[in-house]
Amino acid sequence: MTAAATDAPMIRMSAVDKHFGALHVLKGITLDVPRGQVVVVLGPSGSGKSTLCRTINRLEPIDSGTISVDGTPLPAEGKALAGLRADVGMVFQQFNLFAHKTILDNVTLGPIKVRGLAKAKANEEAQALLKRVGIADQADKYPAQLSGGQQQRAAIARALAMKPKVMLFDEPTSALDPEMVNEVLDVMTSLAAEGMTMLVVTHEMGFARRAAHRVLFMSDGEVVEDSTPGDFFSAPKSDRAKDFLGKIL
Ligand code: ADP
Ligand code: MG
């Protein structure tokens, strides 16, 4: 969308507040994510993790504070917002593929519509992405013909087709059968190794230990801990994090 604003953090959230009615779901979130950093967001259900992700690509408006992506403040709406959304890829728990389009068409739709690519060029890029996520042979199938793990990898390819600067993942493996979790985590791990800036909400502690540069622990709309995976898992500081880890590990 815009030229890289070089020194700016890839994501900057400053005093971000968000309510749903009387419920205060994000309480003054201030956070910088540098370019290339992989951040895993942990926390109990209802702590605001999904809402945090959704504010970053403006699926949820915020009440106050500011959010910038690569130095560009989030626009409220309009054409600039579509450009911003292209900069911020998002992968959800439910794969959200278009059921009546082939996998290839799912991946090319955004590039043709938003990036203005010619169909042949979009197809070429999409094929390369499908190969990268290991499902090149599924291009002409429909989502329902794929396994959950393959669908989620298609969803990742679709997000990457927009050439995002940041990728947000909201529990990308939570809806998968256990035997398919690793094929998706492997794609995410290689994306991380290639230097993508990523914010990942997950309960996969192995991924957090292996791929994260940083762990954020959220509770009640606040970032309660912000540390390295090593420090977080071996010596959580807050009682809330200790309690959380005690339940899941
Ligand atoms: P998490 O992803 O950590 O489980 P969420 O961000 O989904 O948490 O939700 C935080 C809180 O906001 C929860 O109490 C949830 O019920 C509430 N919430 C989320 N989305 C909405 C919505 N669209 N309308 C009203 N309340 C919501
Ligand atoms: Mg959630």
C-alpha cells in the first residue's frame, strides 16, 4: 500500500481501548511489534485475544487510542482501509474459504480485485503459494474436498497472496483434528523463519517455544506479561499467568 516507513515498528498500538457495551475488553493496550518479530499471544478464554487481533486490521473499531501498521495510522474506512487490510493478513480458526470457489480461485480473488493483477499473473502467483504451503495438487478442488489442515493451508496461501506486511493468526489450529495441527504449524514456522512479522493467538505451547520471539500473556483485557518464551514458561511473574500455565501444561 504505502512505501515502507522504514524505522517504524510494524505494529504500534498506543493506549487502545475497546468496549462491547459495558464490557471493557481492551484496557489501554500499548504495544510495539518490530519488523520480523513473531509474537505469540496467550491467555484464558475471554481475555481479549481475538479482539486484539481484529482491531489491528480494523475488523473491530476501537474506542480510543491509535494503531499504526508500518508507520501508517489505521484509516477509519474507505479505500485506504482496503489497502491497510491488504497489508495485514488474517487467518482464523474457521478457515473462511469461499465454498463455491476452487482453491485456486480462493487465492486469486483478492489479488485480482484488490491488487489489480491480471488473471494469468494471479494464477501464477497462487500456484507458487499453493506449492509453498504444500497443496499445489489441490488447486482445482473445492474447499469441502480438502481436509481441515489443507483448507487452513489454503487460507494461509490466500492471505499471503495479498503480500501482507503482517500476518495475524487467531487460533489457526484449534478447529483441526490433532493429526493435522503440525502441517499447519510447519507452514507458520517456515513463514516465521522467512522473516514475516506475525502475531499468533494459539494454545500450541510447542509452537510458542519453538517459533516465538516474544510471548504476551493477556488477562481481562490487559497485557499482563510481555517476555521471552523461555522466561514466560520457566518463570511466569504474575499469579494469573502461573494459574493459566498450571491449567494447560
Ligand atoms: P478471547 O479471544 O481471548 O477468548 P475475545 O476477544 O473473543 O476473547 O473476547 C473478549 C470479551 O469480549 C469476551 O468477554 C467476549 O464475550 C466479548 N466479546 C467478543 N466479541 C464480542 C462482540 N462482538 N460483542 C459483544 N461482546 C463480545
Ligand atoms: Mg478468541
